[in-house]
Amino acid sequence: MSPEPSTSLDEVLRASTDVLTQAGVSSPRHDAEALASFALGAERSAVRTWLALGVSINADQVSQIQVLVERRANREPLQHITGSTGFARIDLLVGPGVF
């Protein structure tokens, strides 16, 4: 059995940032990290640690991030994609019509 192909998280975030930049998103790197965090089920601090360590992710995880990035590139609010937003050190649940 061959190992599952993987891609560096850094490579995925760079590509995601490029897509969001081309779409005119005002904070492309922040949004790319937030979407990766959401897709990977981790805090942004963990994602940044993984970046520093050169962690790779599998093809399914890459695909999940790409789907979220495309939604954001189509100008869907980040908060609607992730279902929450931070405010004064608390997380608020949001959705269409709320934020």
C-alpha cells in the first residue's frame, strides 16, 4: 500500500492567499488561515505552528480548504462560511441575515 499523497500546508495557504487576492478580498492571508483552521478543526495558532514545522496535509484536507476558499472568493462572508466570528474574546454564532 502506497502512502497517501500530501501537500505542504504552506503551499496550500500560499495558493489560497493568491486566489483570494485575485478575487479582491481585503484580508486574503487572514481569511486563508481562518478557512484552513476551520477545515482542519484547529485554532489559528495551531495552524501557524504547523506552518513553522513544515507540516503537510492530505488530499482530502486540501480539497476541503479549496472548496471554502472558492466560496470566499465568490464573496461569501467569512463569518457565514465558518459559522462564527470573534468579538471581545468570545465567539459569536452567525449566519445569513445575522452578519
